[in-house]
Amino acid sequence: MISTTVLPLKAVGVRVSFKTPNGIFEALKGIDLAIEPGKTMALVGESGCGKTTFARAVLGLQPYQGCIEIGGSKVEGASAGQSARVGMVWQDPFASLDPRWKIGKLVEEPAKLVGKSIDLETLLLKVGLNMDFAARYPHQMSGGQRQRVAIARALAAEPSLIICDEPTAALDLSIQAQILNLLKDLQSETGISMLYISHDLGTVQYIAQDVAVMQSGEIIESGPVQEVLVKPQHPYTQKLLDSMLSHDRIGHLPEQD
């Protein structure tokens, strides 16, 4: 029986190329990826492998070949209505927030773009902030607080999908854990789907149900997290796992031959 479920994100044969002085560079080489409703798909790989390029294509910010659908609707460039379909949490919460705007305006803007009104206080409380923060500017907040604002912005228009591009990379370890827990709690509460982009397999194991491993613009392995990261089938996935610091290695000298 053919499933008729509308997926939060479905990408088929997605390609992106750039002209360079040395010829054409293929950043994405036919990406196929799908996220199930209410699930988190992690997209992992080394820096420069194409993860953020794919995110930009999903957001409509990067021209591409192939097909990307959000909630059954094809992505065809950026539009004012895009914030109703997909929210975005960038790596650096300071760079992604307009320093001239107060927090209240920043959070409300995505909803206003699609003609929606929000309960600002409820949304701020949902991400662990109170209404006192609405009158502040981004520079008056800590990194973790700014990232909570970024998450509130991503949720403001009630999209079915949010993309988190290395959302904890610029934060201290203790704050990283808080943000990851917040994302998990929000998903449990709202049923939202997430594309979680990272090179940190430790956070991937904690937050995602499925994972796709990208190398040089191609997905070379994908599946449930507990299958791919416990029993990797591709040498590159094993290489990523080997490079990940784990608690059982810290403080121990390598074995001698």
C-alpha cells in the first residue's frame, strides 16, 4: 500500500553547483532525504561537505536542481510565506538577530510576515524567557538567551519544520545541554519536525531519531541513529565516530604496540 502521508521535508535529486575560476564545483550531488512527522533527522559530516548549502536550498535561499517539498509544497525560491512552512535556527545567535531591534519585535516578525499574531509572553515562556526580555536588545543578553530568542523566532509562525544549523556550536558546554533539552521538550510538546545539522555526533545521538551522513556533497549512509552510529556500514561514518572524543578515552593514554 502506498503511503499518502505528507512529509515535513522531502528532497529528491537535489543538486547545487557553483562557478569557480577552476570550473564548476558541485556542492550537492543528488541529495535524497525525507523527514517523518514529529521526528528529528540529523545531517552530519565535516565542514564544507554541503550541509549548510542544503539548508539554504530548503529555505529557498539557494537555487537548486531537483525537488524539495515542505509539507507537500515545492520550494521555489524565498518568499514571505516561507516562515509559515519552515523556521531557522542559525549557529551564531548574535549574528542572526538584528542588533537594532528589541527582542519582542524580533520574535514577532516571522508571524507578521505571514499575517499571524502571536501571544508573545506565552512564546517567550515556552523557550525559558519572560516578558522582561521583550524590551531588551540582543547585546543585553547572554549567548544562551539569544539562542532561545532564535528558537522562539523559528517557532513564531508555527511551521511544521525547523532547521537547526549547529545550534549549540557557539555556546558553552553547560548551555549546550540546556538548548538541546529545550529543543527536545519543544518537539515533544508541539510535534514539530527538525532537521538538525551538526558535526557533533554526541549531540546527534541525544537529539535525533534518524541520521544522514554527508561526504563531499553526497549522502553516503542513512538510517536510524542507533543503527548508523552503532554499526556503521561506510568507512567515512566509522572515521567520524573514531574522531569523536568520548568520556572513556579522556584521561587514558593510547595503547602501546
